[in-house]
Amino acid sequence: MNAPEHHTAVEVHQPQPITVHPPATPLAPAQPGSVPAVASVVLPDGRVVTGYAVEPAKPEPVAVKPPVSRTAVNLALGGVGFLAVCGGLLLLTSFIAALTAFVTQLITLAAVIFGGWIAVQVFSASSHRGGTTVNIRKATFKRNHFHG
């Protein structure tokens, strides 16, 4: 079995030369509006340097910064508030965990104390603390009635 052949149309583009038309009027060098003054400077060693005085470049005036947008301020304040809430929730969960541990310890302490009190009551009931002791030596039960 032969795989089906796929034919794709290919379009070939030939480069076209760019034609440059000369300008309608020839360009002429422009002269500055005024001729700068020539300055001469005498150096400390006696040499004389002559040249054009150059005006120092003046920096562009600083553009007035636009005021901070209210949206940016609101986003920043929202982020600060969110961080504060997250910190508060972290403290709240820590407080709840500590409170749960404290209540658990109180319940355990109460169970130990109450259990100890019950144990004292049970074991002290077998000892004699006074009262009347009745010794039954010969007792008979007839038809669920005690005859002593």
C-alpha cells in the first residue's frame, strides 16, 4: 500500500527592485540664523585656544507628574487592609486553638477530681464509721418473707 500523495500549491514571489525618484528640488545646506561668536582662551602655560562659544545645553523642563490615581490608592489601601485581616485571622485561630486546649485541660482536671471523689466514696463505704451493725445468724426465707 502506498501512502496517498498530498499536493500543495506553492506560490513563488520574485523580488521587485525599488525605484528611487530624485526630489523635485535639490537640497541646499541651510545656514544658521546667526553666526556664533568666536572666543579665545589663554591657558596657564601660555597657549591660546580659539573656538566658538557653545551655549550649555539646557535640560528639558521636568514634566509635572500626574497625581496618583484614586484607583491606585484604593488598591494599595485594600491590600493593606487585606494583610491586616489575614494577620487578625491568624491571631484569632491561634487564640481559638489555645482556648480549646485550655477547656480540654479543665475538663480533664474536673474528671480526675470527680473520679477521685467517687473512688473515695466507694472505698470509704466499706469501712465502719459508726452506726448500727446487725448480725443475722439464723434467718429463713419462706415464700419470700423474712422470718428472723
